[in-house]
Amino acid sequence: MQMAVAEARKGSGFVQTNPMVGAVIVHNEKVIAKSYHAKYGGPHAEVRALQAARKKHSAKTLRESTIYITLEPCTRQGKTPPCAPTVMASGVKRVVIGATDPNPHEKGRSSIGQMRRAGITVTTGVARDECEYLIRAFSKWINTKHPFVIGKVGMSIDGKITHPSQQQYITNPKSLHRVHELRQETDAILVGVNTIIKDDPMLNTRLKRPESRLSHPTKIILDSRLRTPRNSQALDDNTIIVCLEGVSHKQRHALAKTGADIIELPLQKQQGKLLFETMNMKALLKELGKRGKTSILVEGGSFVFTSFINQKLIDEFYIFVAPYLYGATYLPFTYALKHSVTIEDPQPEKLGDNILVRGYAKYN
Ligand code: AOF
Ligand code: ZN
């Protein structure tokens, strides 16, 4: 199943709004075929793996084989025919499944029962945590139509996200590589306008692989009063600028010329008073979900992290910690929080001299 998870990950960046899925076929303890869902709308993982096995092996071999699939086979005609009948027709004797299908359209029509009634031995829940983790964005989006939100921060041990030498990254190249793997996987990357003004980042995916195998997330800039400089590197037709109602038409027109899409959110009021500069992030997530964004990576800065946390909207944290103390002069990860956050079951990972701590957020 670990191998099936690794197969699934090969579809990273190309399958949304569908899930990443991998499948491995084993005969006499030998892998005879493996495959994955490679492209949105394309054939599903288990069907591709079965096709690959059939090319090289006899029907008899298949009848003696086990197929490992990270996700339960589907039962509905979607963009492709249902997979459960194909799995049953293949004659495999055993099916091992990681995660059950969170798709509400599949609820109550589980293929597990169907396959068992057809005489196949079905085992479920193998490496369930990894298999569910693989499809966490899909699970949230398919059920709520809001994207899954990952908060990614690189900081010193004392929680600072800026430091004395502005030119250099706080975290090391290994951490940076993980960040680019995250960008490859997510549909959008979100930053505040201050980050654009100060750093002029490109916000693209940089991994050592051909351009055709790279996926660049849509760049989202939170910019309530449209202060984004027109020559910013991040501006192109894969950019969304989010502003508040009432911005200047002239400025809006000028920024739209770069190809960027501009979303205007309504002004918020509390007890009849206007709340300047506060954006309703939930309204934004709804808008992004409608546009088919299943996941977004929030990359800061402090004001953006604070707003998202105060509105309880970050689902998972990726916190990269570098071995420095910078002191009070520099910007903190967050400003005042309305409530504390617990990282549930934190998963530590050593990346050279950096430590990555990741886990789901629980708001207290
Ligand atoms: C995938 N890839 O390998 C598997 C999926 O519209 P369709 O036909 O592509 O079907 C999408 C649904 O199929 C999806 O919501 C999920 O429930 C199920 N399984 N989907 O994209 C796969 N096995
Ligand atoms: Zn399917």
C-alpha cells in the first residue's frame, strides 16, 4: 500500500478536482503492475493498473492476484465508466483498500459489498491514515465546496518570519524543496500585498523536472485597497487579486490589464460600524471553491496568518523551524490571536538543521 501511495503521488498537481489515487497488483508476492490517476478526467488508477497487468500477464495470473488501491473503487459513471465492475470482471481474488470514498455521491453504494458478494476477498483500512491524508483536500472540497487550507510558515525558533539579512531565506534548501512540493500539489497559493511589495516573489513551483510535469498554483493576493505594484513578478493571467468594495476603478482597470482576475469582497460591518481592512475570508473560500480550487496554501505574512487563524480557517499547518533566535525587532508568525490553536498529533520531520512540524489545526 505504501507503494500505491507513492504511485498516487505521481499525479500530484494534475488530478484536481479529483483525488490522487494509486494501485499496485501483486502475484506470488511480486509486483506485476502499478499505476496511478495521472490526469483530471482521465482513466482511474485501478483501471490503468489492470490494463498494464493484462498486457503482460495471463487471465490465470490475474485470478491469482491481489490489487492494492489507495481509494475504494467507484460505482458511478462519471467522466469515466465505474471501476468496480472492471475490477470484478478482471477476476482478481483479493482487493485491498486504503481509504473509503468520501464522495457524497458514492455514499450508500459502496463497492466493497458488491465485490464481496461477487466472491472477492476485500480488506479495508490498510494504511488508512496515509491514504486519507493523500485525499484530504478532495475530501473537504467534495463535501463542503470550500478549499482545504494549509498554513505554511518558515520561522526562527523564536517565531520570527523576517530577519536581519532580508535577502536570504530563513529556512534551508531541504525545507524549500518541501515547500515547492506543496506548491506542486495545491491549487492556489495565497499571500498578503505586503509580501508582494517587500519581496516581489514569483510564487511559482520550482522543482527539478520538465516544465510539462510542473503545476503552478494560481496566485492569490489579498490586497484590500489595490496597492499591488503593476510590475510585480507574480502578476499574470494565473493571478487573482482580492480587494474590498469601493476601490478605485482606475486602479482596478490598470491591474486587470496584467491579466489578473480581481475579486471584490463586500465591506464588513460590526455593530453598524465598518471594519476597515478586514476581509471575510470565509466568503473568499466560498468564491475559490466555486472556481474549483480544492486546496490553498497560505504563505503569510503575519497579518494574513492572524486573519486566517482568527477566523478559524486553516485546516493544517506546515511549520518549518530554522535554528535561530532573532529577537523582538522582527515580524512574528502571528499578531494577537482571539483563541489559541493546538496542532493535533504533530508529525515532526528533520530536514537537515531545520525541523518541520505538521498537523491538523484544532481551535480552542
Ligand atoms: C479519480 N481517480 O483513480 C479514482 C477515483 O468523474 P470521474 O469518472 O473521473 O470520477 C471521479 C470520482 O471517482 C471521484 O470523485 C472518486 O469518488 C472516484 N474515484 N477518481 O479521479 C481515481 N479511483
Ligand atoms: Zn473509478
